[in-house]
Amino acid sequence: MMKKIVFISFVILFISIASAQQNIFNKEAELQRFVERSGKVTETAPNIYKLTYPTGEVRIFNFNSKDKMYEHLEGVDTTIINVWEIDTTLYAYKFTFWQKVEIVNAYEGIVFVEDLNQNGFLELYGYSEEHYPFVGPVVIFEQDAQGIFRKIYSYDSNSVFVQGIGDVDSDSDKEIHLRTNDTLNGKFYMADSLGALPTTFDFIFYYYPNQIQDEKFGEFDNNKITDCTFVDGSNPSKVIISEFRDSLNNFTTLFELPTEGDVPSGFAINDFDDDGKTELVFGTALQQVYVIEAVDTNQYSVVWQGLAPTYNAYMVAATNDIDGNGKPEFWVGGQDFSEGISKFWGYEADGDNSYYPVAMIELRYLVSLNADYLQSADIDNDGKEELIINLGNYLLILKFNGKPNQHSYEIYYAKIDELSQPGANFRPVTIADLNNDGKKDILLPMDKYLNPNTALFSYLLVQDTITSVSEDDFQTPDKFDLSQNYPNPFNSTSQIKVISKEQSNIQVVIYDILGKEIRTLLDKELPAGEYTIEWDGKDSNGNILNSGIYFIRMKASSFQKTIKSILMK
């Protein structure tokens, strides 16, 4: 586990844009690039475009400029991040590459990570092939005993991508909803026995037509029956809430909200005004925010409507009292293409069914037609969620660093492009504990256009085992050093402390008694500081080593030191 001492943030509060920086987004070039990658573009109104992805997903983007609308936000806590200033090397140590898996999912949806057969090994659900005009089939990858994900199942050739996964019939086993070419609305598959994967056809989803997007399952009205909300992305667009019926072995619509020419996307779901009733929040292309409440069993109503920070307000997430003032938040954001700025507002309740913005985050200059996805997760296990933002080939994780009722945010992690895959595009990430060490990891899907086909894969980035110390306790070390691992001898895990007096490439390598390299624990550029690395007694392939004597060598600049370690089983 590494101890990171110095943390530098590029979050700047209440500043103006550097005059030299310009909005570099070129609408015509980006639309042409989208078409070249097998997408379809239709201008539905002046400067409003419908983009259709190879999977059939549809997204409307509004490129029009709008009037300034910040007058009523005077006094709202604002964090501005100048993305051109971000130095990703300051954050690279937080996550390391673990393995590559040939899987992605929908363009604006995540790869699903589950253990649906309950055997203690995770599965990944998505697809591995994209040969225009065909996408799919949906596949399942499962971990083996060494933690490596391998393909174990492929659904039939009509399957395209995973719409959603949830326990639709309340039997404690989750079902999977697949978009398919042979139906208008997709198929559900179930596990036909305990410990099995959901590979048995169950039913065809009831809803017509087939522009089903942003599907989420839950028990919104607290009647112990599974509900499903989704967006009908066809024309006219609608938000639908439905409920499963055992007698039908299918869902039935309970609530339908047409958005009158606007296009919705979402959802953030929680009891945001603390009245014991669940709210569902979504944003729209034309800068609106809607809050729907489960007012009673099987009864829903729009209880609030307000402004989003910008057009294209498709990025929505919930946080559970991120600032510690006793109120949960919902976040709505989007991209202002005319200004080249992506904007996010955090809302809180100021009464029953009444909400107002309490925080604003701006990313300057960052807009993209590639990926736009917002989610939250407690990455560092401190009890507070971080905001995870996917925009184009930027992955940003923002951490709250303010006080109750005083919002401010800093960069916790930043990744821009993947240098090992030039030309690859990011897709929305999945946050999950991928290697079973109790820490949240990142599954980063990418697509790489190789005319006429596309390579699809995900990088699994796992958290380095980091133990942090307070910056107040930090003093710059005056030497390089490698301390004796502890415990020693050991039989499961042992910790190794390394000290770097300056920014340098640090290598820590394990050798056996014959001098053969067994495993590289560390090989990266790190700032000055003390770092504690954990070795689990395994080799580079994840195999448990035999008892014996092993040597641990550290190299940094001209420094080199070797210590002896004893593994006892």
C-alpha cells in the first residue's frame, strides 16, 4: 500500500477563463467523425442534431447558444476546473493496469459487473464485436481462480447489448434485459436454477417501440414489487415507470410523461426531500430538470420542474449528503457546445418537493460527442461519494473537500486518453471491486475504429493499495531507502516501505533465490514521499509461491538496495 504525501489540485474557485484559451470544439468536424465511425446524423431543427449510434441508441444534441442564466445563482459555491492545466502524472499512482478484457456495452451505458450465479467470482456483461452494421452478440466473461476474466458464454446472434440487470420478479435472483435485433423491445433472460447464469429465455419486454434507454430497476413505491423506469427515446420522447406483474410475467405501465418535443435522460433516484417517498430525477436536451415522486402505491406525479445548468442536460447522479449537512443531493449536468464548457449543478431540498442549486462545477474547456456520463461512488472508502465524470477521452473523479453547506471539489483522479491505445475512444466506466481487495476499481471500456470494423476492449484499473497520511505530517525525505518488509517471515501478506527523496521512477522487484525475477510490485514515476507496498506472496501470474527465501530489490535513480524476505506456508 502506498503512502501518498503531497497532493496537488488544479481546482480553482471563482476565477475567469485564461484569455488565451479558446473553445476548440468544431461541430462540423466532430459530426463528420461520428459518421465515419458508422453513426448517422440528422438535423431535426436548426442547430439541433439527432445522433444514432451503431447499436441503435439515439441522442439529441443542441448546439445553440443560450442566454446567460446565472443571476439567480449568486452566492452558489462554484468550482472551476481548467482542464488544459491537468497534469495526469500527479494521479497516475492511484490506479494501475491489471488486465485487458475484450468487452464493452452500450455507447452511453456501462459494462455490468455482477456475480449472478453466486459462486464468488465476478462476471462482466456486454459485447465484444462491432462489425457495421451488426453489433453483438452479448457475452459473459467470468473470473477464474487467479482473477483473470475469460469468456464463458455467448447469447444468440440477435443480441446487441445489455439494457439492464435487476431482480424483476423479486425472487432474489437477478434477470438480464438484452437489446435484440429480432424484437422491437428486447428480451429478458433468467437463471433456471440456483447457481446458474441468466441464460434461459424468460419473456419479451412489453414496451413498444424499441428506443428504450437509461433503464433502471428498483422498488420506487415501497410495495415490495419491482418497478422499472426508462426513457422512450423515439418521437415524441417519454419517461415511463412500469411495474412487474406476476400474472403477466411482464411489466405494465403505471406512469407516462411525454416531454413535448424535449428529450429526457437520467435517472437519479433517492428520497431527496426526506419525506419518506422516492423521487426520480432526470434532465433534458432543452435545459429542464424534472422530479417525479412516488406519491402513493402505483401512483407517480411530477412534483418539481426547474432549470438545468445548460442544454444537453443528460448527466445525472445522486449523492447521499456529500457535504454532511443532513441533506442528500442530486446532480444534473450537460455540455454547452457554444461556450465549450460542461456544467454541473448539485441540488438540495429547501422544503417538501422544492429544490434549489447549492453547488456548481464547471469544466473549461471540455465538451465531446463521444461519451457523456455522470455517476457517484465512494472510491476511497471514507463514507462520502466522489463524482465520476466521463466526457470524451477524459475520466475525472472529483472529491468533495469543503464543509457542511460549503461546497468545493478537487481532482482525486484524472486520466486523459490511453497512450497505449492511440486513437481509442473512452466509454462510460464501471466502478466496482474487481480484484476482491475491498477497494473500488475502474473498468474503462474503449473502442478503436479500424476501418471498417472496430476493436472493443476494456482496461481494468485497480487501486494501488494506498495508505495515506496527513499532509500536516509530511516532511520531504532526505534520502532513498528500502525498509525491511513486515512481518518477516510472513505467510499471507507483507508490507514493504520505500522512501523517495525526490520525484523519480521507483522500481520494486521480487526475485527468487536463483535470481529469477518473480514479480514487479512497483515501476512508476512517483513524487517524493514514503510509500508502503503490499506483497501477497504471489508471482506475476497470480500463482501462490512456495515457501522459501525471496529477495526484494528497490531501484531509484542511482540508488539500489536489496533485502531478504522469508515466505512460510
